[in-house]
Amino acid sequence: MSEWYVLGLREVDETRVAVVGGKGAHLGALARIDGVRVPAGFCVTTDAFRRVLAEAPSIDDRLDQLSRLNPDDREAIRRLSADIRRTIEGAPLPHDVAAAITRALAELGEEAAYAVRSSATAEDLPTASFAGQQDTYLNVVGATAILRHVSRCWASLFTERAVTYRQRNGIDHRAVQMAVVVQEMVFPQAAGVLFTADPVTSNRKVASVEASFGLGEALVSGLVNADAYRVRDGEIVDRAIATKRLAVHALPAGGTQEQAIDPERQDQPALTDAQVVRLVRLGRRIEAHFGHPQDIEWCLVDDGFQVVQSRPITTLFPVPETGDGENHVYLSVGHQQMMTDAMKPLGLSMWQLTALAPMQAAGGRLFVDATRHLASPASRAGFLEMAGRGDPLTRDALETVIERGFIPSGPEPAPTRPPAGGAPAPIETDPAIVTDLIESSQASVAALQRDIGTTSGPALFDFLLAAFDEHKRLLRDPRSMQVIMAGMEATWWLNDQLQAWLGEKNAADTLTLSAPHNITSEMGLALLDVADVIRPHPEVVAFLQEVEDESFLDELAKLPGGPEARDAIGAYLDRYGMRCVGEIDITRPRWSERPSTLVPVILDNVRNFEPGASKRRFEQGRQEAAKKEKDVLERLRALPDGQRKADETKRMIDRVRTFIGYREYPKYAIVSRYFVYKRALLSEAERLVRAGVLRTTEDVFYLTFAELHDVVRTHQADHQLIQRRKDAFRWYQTLTPPRVLTSEGEGIAGAYRRDGVPAGALVGLPVSGGIVQGRARVILDLAEADLAPGDILVTPYTDPSWSPLFVAVEGLVTEVGGLMTHGAVIAREYGLPAVVGVEGATKLIQDGQRIRVHGTDGYVEILR
């Protein structure tokens, strides 16, 4: 049985992660690549680790305790993990395990020095590196010492940092096993790290090398500054030679020691330029083998490189695959749709199937290829103008790409939308078109709900494909596009002309208050009406404060006033229950599926508002808009050629108030249809679970629409694929998508280029005018809202589902957004000063701090 406990490095590869861990598997694979030298060694397998844990039964109870701890309870984690480590280190090594290790050492040379290195099964994976979570011991000499350090490596699976990392990433402690790599020690002249993609810019074409004298431990542990090189296409494009005062060297009797470097060598490069280029060439070979950019630890020994570790770089945002070798520029769909979170595969594929523009998925997000629009000089200016109107950061990022010459000139792309200003004159003064569009959409959704109930199995998917065509036909309705563009262009015209004529910034913000037909602002006000029904009933309020699950509506009806409260919430859900945070992802739980999400917002409304607030709020906005219109027109008439200017402005005010509210309706129609699709697909999923084809209904979320169709047709599911998709999704959730992404992998953020902002202020895009100061409430989850009068909402993004919070706050700050995105439109509708596109706002602003939002000039001050 002892052969189960030790395997030579050349006996394993990346398919044996479960046996030798991520590091061991990668080293075994490296040892098989032609031209790659890896120090000789062997792996103590996970079977040995499991054997030791099985003979220490008290560990099982402690793992149960550990799994129940809060990841933020550092003291409890520290205490319990230390106890587990002591138990593992003190456990005697089973005789056959020790014999297998000493036999392998004898074959390599017992008196040699070795590196003893932890290799966990959840380590060095494409979706999680776990770098630095477990321990490595260098220059260990003698069998007794090596056996002791093997035990210490096993125990390091339960360091405080490793335990916390797993708990924060939702990884079961029992699911991770520990192997140990024992390798011959190398004594290099220089060592360091090679990233085959630039870790700062994420550019896959640029490699980054860091080098120092002696062992790489000095660099990894941060003891020394390293020489740094950037290499592209076989040439060094940037270098910085550091002053290196210390190096770490191995001691003859074992262990390592810091040593001072002779002054005359401190400023000499650790590698020659030729060695740097050769090292990068070696790294490209390793990268090609694994199929991912790699983080490689290397040693220079007698002018030859030895590789002591290679792991995937897991911080890089994936790049859409084209396979054509051409340069491409991608725009983030999530930044336009106000949902930058990762989406599950079913959500991605459903949006791709129902969107009007082709989209590509990468990193759990969707991107549009803008290359052709940017390549044509004729279309470029208009495309940049449109991008800049919505989000100056996107425009600046695109201009950066163009200035670099990254995109070659190409033919004019086919138009994807009516030209700007293409709305015919008759609709400018005819509000009936909006009513007609809304009624047509409602009729279509009703027909979908009626007809979808008669289909199931494979026939459902044929029905849905036809429904997707109808979905896109409604979105393509030229009248709908013309109405949306008419409202947006009128907004831009009013802001531009009134600033030029009257010196007023963002005058349209007030002129659009309480515009009709805005389904999203109506949704926020309607929840105030729900609060009015609940407020007179103290027992209902007390009950809602204790809600913990989704069965509360049934229990609510048993209380005095409960039936009325239940009916009010039910009516709200009938109208708006298809909405939720991140609603473009069909897999997200809708309010109708998880009504408890709304309870904190309802309670805030009960506490913070008087009865009738909804109608008063709307009427106040309408009156302010009318007053602003009268004031603007009077001031214009006093100008030279004033009557003409006033007449033009009046036409634009009428136009914007007629059409701007409809801007929100197409999204409402989309998610209304999505909820119908989802319920039909979940019914199929439940049938598959009952038939034993799937393990849970949520498994369908990790399949694309086409893959789910195949599962329904064949009654066969690839459970390993589903698990890989779940692992990948957890990784995608840790990534931040860029606004603009190149095919070389570089994410370009863009910058605001604006003067007049106070030092220390956070710069963003002004989308709703006015100045307000108050307490910042940094809210990442709608269900955790706890607002008081005067609060300012600070959050990563706001899609329409956040609008119920808007009625309770005085201002808005988001990390993502544009002039015409949903949060901006509703902020203007409610008269909230708002600044969006503030990079890192939820990290730079602390919950509870006092801040001042300059919605007209586009910046936020953090107050003392």
C-alpha cells in the first residue's frame, strides 16, 4: 500500500490534482515539457494526509466547529486553527508512510538538501491560485527533518490565513486535501518571478520579470526591491534596475540566512538582457502548454534556468475568444445595463439570444465588439460622441486605444440604429404614441403568458426561440427607438442650449421632474403606498421586523390588519415582482420569488414618511418642473432674438416631458418577459430533478439555453461540466470587469479630464443637479437597506430595482453609470443630486461618513 503514498514528479501531471495537489500536478507537468528543467523530487500524496487525519479523530469535531465560525471572527479562527495544527504536527507518522518517504529520499540522496512544499488540492488552479496560503520550507537536510517538515506542511492547511480564505470563498474545509512536494534544493545566482501577462495592465502580449540575487524567497517575502523588466515580442520595452542590499542564501547545515550584498554589486542587474529575453521565451512555452497566462518562479543556476513553480494568474480578466488573430476592442455591456456582477451561463446565453446586438461572453460578463465602429473614420466620431454622452470614462478609454494605433482603419460598419435626430416631426407633439407602445407591449406579454403554459419538453424550446424573435421585434420597433432618442436628444439640447444662452448647467434635470409614463419612478412611489397600508397596524410592523423566510405573506394574514398588508404587498408584486437587483441575469431571484428582499425598504418607508407621501412627492416634482419652465421661458424672451429661443425651448420641453419617461419602459418589458421564460424553464428543471437527470433545479443556471435544450431532449446531463461552471462562476465573482477591454487583455479605465475640482474630491459624472450633504450609507445589498432621513446612497451600481430606495434618500453616488442609465434617469425624476461613475466609491467612502454631493459639477467631497 505504500506506493499510494509517494509518486515521482515525472509520474504525475495536471490530471492528478486530487492526488498530488495543484503545485505537485503543475510541477509534474512542467517536468514533461521539452526544454523545461525542474529540480528532481517526489510528491507525498493526499492518501498519506487522509491517513494521518483518520488516525486523529478529534480533528473531525473541530472541523465542524470551524465551518460554523463567521469568517470575520478572527480570534476564534486563530484559536481553533492553531489547535488543529498542533494536533496534526504532533500526530505520529504511520510507519508505512514514513518508510515510503525515506525510500524515495534514498533514491535521490538522503544527505542532499531539499525544499519541502505544501501542495493543496485547491491550489494553483485556473480559477483560484491560493498563493501563499500554505507553507514552504527551504534547505531541509536529513530524513528526520524532512519527515518533520512534511507534517508541518500538512498542518499549514489550517493556518489562519488559509482557513479564512476558504471560508470567504465558500470552500468546505473537508473538500481540500494536502499533498507535499519534496524537491532537491537548488542554489541559484539569481531567482525571481515571471508573469507571462502584465499583472498591472493584464496585457497578454507583455511579460513581466522580477529578479534578485540569491534565493527567490527574498523577493517573494518582500525583503528586497527587485529588478523589473517588461518584454514584448522578444524585446525589452521597459527596465528598472533596483538597489539590492540583501539576498537570502542557503546554509550548509540547513535553513536559510539573509546576507548583505557587496556594495559594488548592489546596483548591478541580476540578469543580462539576453537572459531576460530567454527566460520570457521559456515562459511562453510553459504558458502554451497550460493554455493560461502563468505566474512562474524560476532560478538561474550556471546560466541555465530551472523552474520551481508555475501557477495560473487568476487575477486577469478573461478575453472574449475570436480566434482570428486580429486586434479587437470590447465594450462592457454591464456598464451600460448597470449590472457589472458576474452572470451565470443561462443568464448570459438568454441575454445574447434576446439582445439586438451580437455579444460575446468573458469572465461571466457580456461585451460588444466595437472594433468596426472605431476602425472607420466616418463612423468613429459619432460613436465616440454617443459613448461620451453616456459615460466620459468610456470615451476617454476608447480615445486612448485609438491614439495608440491599436485599431487599423477598416470599412464603414452597417448601421445598427436610426441616425441621431431621426425621429420624425409628428411624434414630437403626439403623446399617444407612448400609450400605444405600452399597450402593445402589455398585450404581447399577456399573449406570451397565455400560450407558454401549453408547451413543455423539447417543444418548449422551439416555442421560446419563436418568442425571442417576437421579443426582438418589439425592441426593434422603430417608433420605440425614435421615442427614446427623441427624449434623450431633447435632454441634451436643453442642457447645451440653456447653458449657452442662460449659463445654467443641467437645466433639464428640473424640467424632467415627475415626467409621465416612467414605470421605474412609479415603482418607487408605489412602495410608499404599500407603507401607507401597513403603517396603521403596529402588530404588522413588528411582525415584518422579524421576517426571516419567504413564507411570511401567509403568516401575515393572521394578524390584525394583516390581510390588507398582504394584499397591498401582493398587488405590488403582481405589478413589479418580476424585478430584482441584477435583473438582466434571468437566474437572479425575482422579488416575487424572494419578497423578503422588499421588507427592509417597506419598513424604512413606514418609519421615514407620512401618509400620502407618494402623491405629494409626484405633485411637488410636477410643480417644480412647471415653475422652472416658466422661469426659463421668461428669461429667454428677454434675450436678443428671445422669442425664437423661447419657442424652440418650449418645443423641446414638451418633447422631453412627453417622451423621457418611456426611456424606462423597454427594460420593464424585457424583464416582464424574462420572468415568464424563467418560470417555464424552472418547471422543466423540476421535471428533470424528479427524473433524476439533475441534482437540483438551480443546476440549469450553469447550462446555456442550447445545452439545457439538449438535456431536456436526451435526459442526460454532464454533472462535471456543471461543477466546473460553478467553480468558474465563483472565480468570476472575484473579478472586476473593465469598461473597455482589448483583445490583448488590457482593461482600460479611462479618466476624467476636468478642471475646477477641489483637491481630495472624488470625481465622477454629473447626472442630476444640485448640492446635498448628509450621512453616506454604503449599501451593497438592497435587502440590507437601513435608511434614515437625509441619507445619501452610495453603491456600486443602480439598476431599476434600486429605485424604491431613491424615495428615501437625498442624494446618490455610484461607481458605474452614465447620463442616460436608469439610476441617472430616476435620480433626475426624483430631484436627487447624483454623481455616477465614481471609481472605487464604495471603498473610498466609509459607511456613516458625512459627504457632500455636487450633482451639478460632478464630484463628491468627504467631510471632516
